[in-house]
Amino acid sequence: MPPRRQTQSYLRNLFARRGVAPQHRFGQNFLIDLNLHELIANAAEVGPDDVVLEVGPGAGALTVLMAERGAAVVAVEIDPAMARLTTEAAEGRLNVRVLNMDALAGKHKIQPEVLDNLRAGLAVSPEKKLKLVANLPYNVATPILSNLLVHPELTPMLMVATIQLELAQRICAQPEEEEYGALSVLAQALADVSIVRTLPPTVFWPRPNVDSAVVSIRPNPEKRALVGDVAWFHQVVRQVFLHRRKNLRRVLYSLWRDRWTKPEVDTMLEQLGLTGLVRAEAMNVEEFLSLTQELNQRFNQDKQDSSSSLDLDEDEEESDENPDEDSEEPEDD
């Protein structure tokens, strides 16, 4: 049976019959421009060789479209009511598995059961390719994308997602731009990134208060090889951007003040062609690559050394004055 066209009137009537309503706390805003489901699936090049992770399937419109194209879809929905609707929409399609759970096990980890289901799908054939294709809830977009991007085993070959426009701009931002931050550096160091299309609030129901965008993130194995120790790169970049208003010399000295002197910091930076007065927001990806590799050689050889552990929340990259301030995006589905 072909997938139902989930217009606003269809969703309103469906929800009324079931006694359910969009839940803001789960970031539920549904795409009602029918052409956009096709746009997302086309941008992701969804086909029969794909194992697709979809987070926040809502009522299952995109889920069924991708299943119709032959993909094996693992749809993860935290809301029991929406999980039931997705299950019903995909009824009879053996290539769809709906998991009623949070896709995240904390901010820095994808739920193990989700990963196990992806592994099972990939094990069917060596030709299978992992992708993330989703209308992501805004409140989990950053941790979903960043955790998959740095995962040592299950990094998708392509991620296409609807996210808040501000977040898409952060991912694609260049040095000295207001949106440039740790996520910009991480994404561009590991992947080829682009904004496929910007979306106004009118293409969603209920309407969000902000613009959105379809973003494409295509992890690049050659870039990843240049990064080397991805976890270390991720940690150092986040730490440097935590202190984005301080110059690099001051930040690096403060991180390992018991391990080196300020003149030694200056010498290292000069060897890398950097000035100690530069700030993180002015450094390009290549400069971060050189810096993190040098710091890795100096301070991360002993993996048990506590000074090499720089685990911070993704939200903490924006402000020196209040590093615990939550700057997460508004919610959407």
C-alpha cells in the first residue's frame, strides 16, 4: 500500500481520533509540505542498500517513504503515542523496525540498543551502508549529529536531517563568523557539509518559532585520517572554544599549567605558525589539526593521565562568563 500523504488536515484528524497532541517537550513539529519528504530522501540518496537511522519519525511519513525505496529503517521514537502511529503507518513492511525509546543514553552516547539494531541491519550484507535521515527534534539535534560523527565504529556514510537553521549555520560557519564554534570545526574536519535548503515555519505543524534547514553531512574518510585521534581532537577543540574570548596562549597554558611554562607555549605556537594572541574563533580547521596533533604528542601519550581528559558538554562552547549556560536550540521534530 502506498504511503499516506500526511497533510496538516490528515494529521489533525488522526490525532483527534487517537486523543493525542503534539508534545513540545519532545520537540514534535511535523513536516506538512509533502514535497519536502521527497527532497530529504533524494538528498540522502535513499535506496535498497541502505540501513537508515531515523530519530523522531513522528507519524511515520518519512519512515514509510524510505521503506518504499527499499531501505532498512530503524526508527527511534521517544513518545509512545507517536511510536504506535509509526508502527501502524509501516504495518506489513518487514524492513522497518520501530524502537520506542530515547535515542540518546546521555549527551555523549547513542543508546546501545539503537546501535545494536544498526549493526544487525548492516550485518545482512557487506553492501549495506549506514545513513542518518531524519526530521530531527531540535533539542537532540546537536548530540545526535556529533555523537554519530565521532563514533569509532558506526559513523554514517551520509547524514541528511532537518534541523534549526541556526544550528545548520553553525555547522557550516567559517572563521570569524558569529556562528563559528567547536561544532563547526568538528564537522568540517571530519565531513563535507552543506545546507540543502532553508525552510520557513509554515512547512511544519505546529509551526516552530524559528527557521529550519535541511543539512547534508557527508563524513570523509580522508579527512578523518588526517584528524587521527578523533576523541582527542573533539575534546581539545571543545575546551579551546569554551574559552573563546581568551587568547590561545592563555588558554593552553591554563589547561596544562603544571606541565609547561608560558615561554614553552609561545615556542610551540611559533613552530606551528600561530601567534599566542589569536582566539579560537579566528582559527581555521587546518590550524586546529596542527595544534591538536602537537598537543596530543605532548600530553596525551599516557592515556591514563587525567590531564588528557577534557570531557565537556557540547553546549559549553559558547561562553567564558557562564560555561554551564544551556545554549541548546529550540525544539522541533
